[in-house]
Amino acid sequence: MKYLNVAEKNDAAKNIALHLSRGTSKRREGLSQYNKIYEFEAEVMGQKCQMVMTSVSGHLLALEFASSYKSWQSCNPLTLFDAPVIKYCPENYEKIKKTLEKEVRSCQGLIIWTDCDREGENIGFEIIEVCSAVKSNLRIFRAKFSEITSVSVRRALQNLEQPNRNISNAVDVRQELDLRIGAAFTRFQTLRLQKVFPSKLADSLISYGSCQFPTLGFVVERYRAVNNFVAETFWKIKVNHTINNLSVDFAWDRIRLFDQEACQVLHDICIENPLAKVVNVRTKPKSKWRPLPLDTVELEKLASRKLKINAKETMRLAEKLYTQGFISYPRTETNEFPKEMNLRQLVEHHTGDPNWGRFAQGILDDGGATPRQGNKSDKAHPPIHPTKYTNSLSGNEQRLYEFIVRSFLACCSKDAQGQETTVSIDVANETFSASGLMIIARNYLEVYPYDKWSSKEIHVYENGQTFNPTSIDLVEGNTSPPNLLTEADLIALMEKHGIGTDATHAEHIETIKNCSYVALADAVHFVPSLLGMGLVEGYDAMGLNMARPHLRAQLEADLKAISEGTKQPDIVLAEQFFLVLKCPKCGSGMTLRQKKNNADELFISCLSYPSCKNAVWLPNVVKSLQVQDRTCPICGPNYNIVKFEWRNNSISHLYPPPYDGCIGGCDPAFLDILQINPSSVKPSNSNQNISNNNRPIVENRTNNIRPQAQRQTTIGNMPTRNNTGNRQTGQIAPTVNGSRVQNTAQTRLPAPRIVGDSEDNNVLCSCNKPAIQLTVRKQNANFGKKFYKCATMRENGGCDFFLWAPESENTVQNQFETPPDSGRGSAPPSAGTSNSSRGWGIAPTFSRTDYTPNEDNVMCNCGVPARRVTVQKEGPNKGRPFYGCPKNFSSRCNFFQWADSGTNVEWNNSSTGNSRGRGRGRGGGGGSRGGAVGAGDTVVMVGAGAELDGAESAASAGRRGTRGPDAQIINKIHKGPMDCRKQ
DNA sequence: GCAAGGTC
């Protein structure tokens, strides 16, 4: 018995032969200089056999269009969607093919040793196809292995299986779709854009691919996020405690506020009462986790980040290490080691190394390898790990090998252990925290220098202890935009959305660089070019989300279904093309589209738009439409059956949903009900046949013609429907000083909701229950004012919600109650005049008495030194200094003066400044003038300031203002000052 | 002159 064994590449064939023959294989030349032939003897199914082992070089066959479609000028790119395609052997692979044909003649069996992944299975069938053509009655087997080690390949030979046609079919489908869609769009957009921009793009190839475009899309999307980012100013309080040169910063539990006044007030209170009291000291163990077993994507990302070797180069090096037998198969999605793997032995290989040998021995002495386990498995390959020890490598090959070894040892080791102490202090009812870290055992960090973890010293504090802080500072900062994408970020996004394979991520990134769609801004961060940006925006504007990842993700899901045998390849091919019918006016395809600004409005339009403006508008009753894999028996092959779902039941009695119907005109009543003009779906002369301009042309080059073009199923549902503009990376947390921080919204309490007309008591407190309205009865400046509070008493679990009612509600004094937090007999909060507090908002409960003179000696209308402030709001006056009353919100006078001009301006809260902006920073700006200043506004309305128009009444503006989460912060802040107010 | 996937 003689077997022909065929591997996917020469290196694999060489090493498999080496292992199976225990080093006795004989090498001879084949027709291809790169693909040698190895001969040896081995036992197959208990029988000693002659083995001939050779290889291909990846795919042996390629797909291309029939010759009449090859020239760009020969056809409309649209015809490529159903032009005949041919599998053929490229010229530079002919020698490999001939070697197979020659060698198999003397064999009775064929064993496929291609890589055990989807593509490998398909390459296996290419080999089978070529070999079977010259030798029928071959016994065909598939060897399944996940690494080229002696154990693994021997086990594979003893457990031969059958090749899996389903897996191979999935690859055939992918190839055909990639070719048709890629070629059609590349030709179309290149020819079109060269014509429109002859001076700029005459020599550019403007390619389209189902992987490269979403990759470009990620870059564009992040670029937009950075560009559209509007920084917000925030303020926070920082407490420092320095003794003996050890400086400990305590961070504010509120983190930060977007309202300077509020923050300033709290800071003032802390300054007035600065004694810090330790309220909590917690010590708990903290660990830093060792890395997970390495999969391909992690390898690429970490090599890019830590070794500065880009993904493409990393994979080239890894491939080389793999074929030399130093590491396991580098393309794996698995990050957990199979239980049966002998990790101990793998660790033992490294005990002699001068750098990590001692650590490896330590793992063994300590009870052996206990790897962290991930949660991904491709069921084909284990995580990337060293399979053999070597110290003979150099350069990046050595660095990558070392990284893989160290990762493996680290993962088999133990987490680093530490002890974290967190201290909370109270300063004037504000809480601040600091933490220290003591590292107890570095464990994996000893062998894994790519991670950093350092101790942080802190003073020894005890519960109840008090101390005077060294400083209490008001710190101003700005939120910062997300960073542009690095290669590692981009790969992570590609993986997350299933764009490309582990093996091709790096290549798609290269492609969009080579096409000049993107460039590296600073050698690290990607930015789109004008062309790249234009392409994405152009398709977006047409309502075709070509640069969005979901198309590819959907295909990947379908390919998986084909591999598993749960979906027919032809169905997937049909569904991926989203043509609904052939245009009766011009013969192009017609696609289902959604209206740009309304995903619910569907229409079917001609791909030749704008030269052909034929369109079928669908009424609102059509909820969804899915093109089926069969054509209408009456209207013919240009009309597919369409599955309809209705938005309401108005026509369900006539056409019960889901209704499989045809819009070709075979059911005139159906067209009538859908208000479809028959002339838009069928030729005016019904005898006219427009279907034959794309009939298949069968060309026989290698007897491998697949009859794709015979299919009548070139349509499917529009894949953009369920993904209407959802940005994949749109939710990016703002960063503070370069480090990512929690989304501000998450740090806030739920916003109170105003549910209806303010005449009713419809304010919800922080418990989300209707608040009760009360009126101030204490004889002070706020006498008679109405306010809302939680209906439940504090001691019964009520919240500390407090809100002044709008002024209009204060005209009738029908209740006299004590406002919240008045248990100690204090009055409701106010230190000023009631008429300056209008609309919704808070009235602070304290006053500043220590007004400091300003350098210009400007006094406000109250006769105290005015405070110099800078305009923060986006607008023509941003950055301009001005003077305002230094008093608090409710007691402040209307004084305003630019600090750089000396011109006094009469402050007018009802002016009609168009103050659109983010509206935080300076309390909303409901009364800004010329968009410049919101600082002098006496009404504190935060959160919704961005939406406010100065012409709105303060009351209505305030009502909206309370919707914002900032209102809640203000409400929360309110509690502190009230406890220590001066009456 | 087109894609993406193999590999060289």
C-alpha cells in the first residue's frame, strides 16, 4: 500500500515526514522547486505502508471570472454579480499540480495534511479534486493535528478521519462572494471616481473589499469621534497630606463637578473647616492576574504594544517559528489549554535557560503548571506555546520566541499578590480617599517584564484620627477626546466584529495603507485620508453602510452555519446579494434601501441611479421585507419571492403575515394595495425580455466550472436594516488627563423626572416617587417660597431631594412647612433675596464673607469686590475675562463687566442670546448674552443648558434643566452646605 | 488595474 501525503506547505511536509519517519525520510525533488518530496515508511491502520509526502503552497486553485468579463471595459460592473466564475490553477501553481498528478498515479491512498482550519479543509478538497481526476478509486483520508510535533502527528496518523465537505463549502461561498463583490465595487468606484476627479485620482486604484472597508470604517469612525469631541471643563477638590517628604493625594469621592460655582462653594467650605478626620481604613488583598494563554490576536496586539513589532511582521515571524517546530500553530482562537496537554513537560524544556530557567524550575517545584483558563476555543488548536527549547535564535525572531515562552511560563505561574490599604477621610462633610499598595509576592511578574505593577506608599492612618491637610486645592481640568486608533486597537476591533481572520488582520491594515485610505499620524495612530473619509461618507450618504462591520459579521455567521451543515451554500450566496429584482427600465439590479433619516421607510431603488431613477416606494404598512431564494413562477426569473411582514393588521386578512408574495405584477391587487406603480416593476411591453443580457457563459478551462451563474437567486434581504447607524465605537468614555475615567453620567444619581404639567405635583424625587410641595414658613428672605422634597421622611428612608419650585408657583402661599434638613431649627436655604432666585434650581445656603479685592478694584453693585472670572462657554468670547458679583447664586446682584474693556453691561436674564453649547461648566447659560457669558446668571440650571434658548422663560427652561443629571449633583451637594450653613 | 484566503 502506498499513500500520497499532501501538506499545506513545504515546511509542514518536511517536519511531518521527519516526525513520522523518526528522521529517516529521504528527500527528492518534485517539479516545483519549493515543494520537495519526502519518502519514508510508516504504519497506517496497522499496516506498514510506503509514504510519499509532498505539499502545495496554500490554495492550489483560484477563482476568476470567465474571460469575457475580465477586461474592465468589457462589461458593466453590475454584471459581475452573476457572471460565470471559474476555478482554475494559476500558472505559478501548475508545477505543484503536476507533481500531485504524477505522484498520485503510483498510490492507492491519499492523506490530506493541510492545516486544520476552514481554509485548510478547502485546500484539502482542491488536492482531492486534482488527484481524483487522474486516479479514481483513491482511498482518501484526513489527518487532524494541531501542532507539528511528533506526538501530535503520530496521533493524527493513527486516527485518520474523513475530510469535511461542509467546512470546505463555506470557503467556496466566501471566495465567490469576495470575488464578485470586490471586483464589482472596485471596478465601479475606481472608474467612476477617476472620471469625476481625473486630476487627483487618475492613477489610483480605489479598491473595495468586504474586510478592508470595515477596517477603514473603524479608522474613520474614531477620527470623527475625536474631531467631534467637545471638551468640557470640570473642577475637583484635591486634598494633600505630606509628612516627611511622603506626599499622599486624597481624591474626591465626587470625582469632579462640571459646575464651577458648586465646586468653588464646596472648596470654600473645606477651606473654612479644613480638619480632616479619618473615617475608614480598609486593608484587603489585591492581586494582579497573570496573562491568559495566548491566542493569535493577543499575540499580535501584545507584540505591537510591547515589542513594537507590527502585526504583519509578528505573524511572519510566528509562522517561521512554527514551521521550525519552536512554537505551536500560531493561528488559534483558543485561550485555554486542553486538560490532556502535558504542560509540565513543556515547562521542563525551559529549566536550563539562563534567563527563565530558574523560574520554570520554580513552577515545577511549586506543584506544576496551573494555567489561567480563558473562555475561547476553536476546537482545533491549543493556545500558542513553545513546543521546543532553543537559544539559537536572534533578532526579532528571538524576541518573539522569548515573549511566547515568558507568556507561557507566566500563565502557568501564579498571580501577583499585594495588600491594598484604602483610607477615607472627611473634610467638612466631603469625603476623600487615598490608597496604598504593598506588593507581597511578584510571582508571574518575575518572568513577565511586559507588565508593570508597583507599590505605592501611604501614611499609617487610624480610624477616627484627625489631621490638618497640607493643602486643599480646587483643580480645574478638561475632559479629553478618545485617542486615535493604534494598530492594536484596530486589530481588537476587527476581531470583535469578525473582520478578516487571525491570519489576515495585518494584511487588511496594509491594504488600506497602500490604497492611501489611511495613514499613520505619528507612526502609531491611524488617521483617514481625504479619499478614505470621502469613500465612507459617500456610501453613508447613499444609505449603504459599506464601511460598517455588520455585513462581514453576517457572512461569517452564515459561513459557520455552512461549516456546521445547517445552511445551504446556495442560500447564503443568494442572500448575500441584496438585489430584489431586475430594473424593468434599465436591466440593472434593484436593491432594498431605507430612507436616510427614517429606517422605517423602505424603498427599492435601481443600482444605476442616478442615470436610472426607477424606484419602488413601499407604504408604511410594510414593516420588513426579506427576499427569498426562489423566483416567481409567473413573473419569471427576474422577480424573486419576497417575504413581507406588516406593521399593522390592516391588510393581514388579505395577506396573512409572513406573506410570501411577488411584486412583479402577477397579483395586480397586491400591487394596488401596496400602492406600487406597475410601470416601476415591469416593462411597459410585457413581452420585452430584459433578462438575457447576463446569461452565463460557460468556459471550460480546467473542468472545474461551477454553475453559479445558472442560479436565479441573486437576491436577499437588505443587510443594513437591523443596524441603522449604530456606531460600534461611538460610546467612548471621555478621558481625564489622558487616563480613561468613568462616564460622567454613571457617577451621577438618576435624574428627577418631571412627568407632566408643573401645575400638578408631578416632580419625582431621587427615589423616583412624586415629591411633595411645601412652602417656607420661617421668617426669612425665603418666606413664602415653595419647594419640593421627598415625600418620605429622612428617618424613614426618604432621600435628600430638594428643589425650589418655579417662581410662578410661589405666588400663592397655601402651605407653610419647614424645608428639609431643618431639624436643628434652621430655615430653608437662602442667604440672599428671593427675587434673584427664579425658576427651578437650588438656592445655596451659605454666603461668602471673605471677598478678596481684585487687581482692577472693580466693585459690584452690592459694594463688594467683584470676582474676576473667565468665559468658559464655547463662543466668540471664550477665554475672555469678566467681572461678576462674587456672591452666591441667590444673593448675587446683576453686575457684569468685561475685564478687558471696562464696559459695563446691564445684566438681563431674559436676553435672547443663542447659547447653544454643552451647557455644563457655567451653570447652563440660560441667560447668556451673545453666547458669551452664563456666569452671571442667577438661576442655577445645569445639565440641559445646551438645549436652552435664552428666549425661553426661566421657568420652562428650569423645568428642562432639572432633567439633566447635573441637577441631581446639585441636589446632592445641597445637603452638605445646609448642615453647616451660617444663620 | 479588481477580493480574501492560503503561502513563497
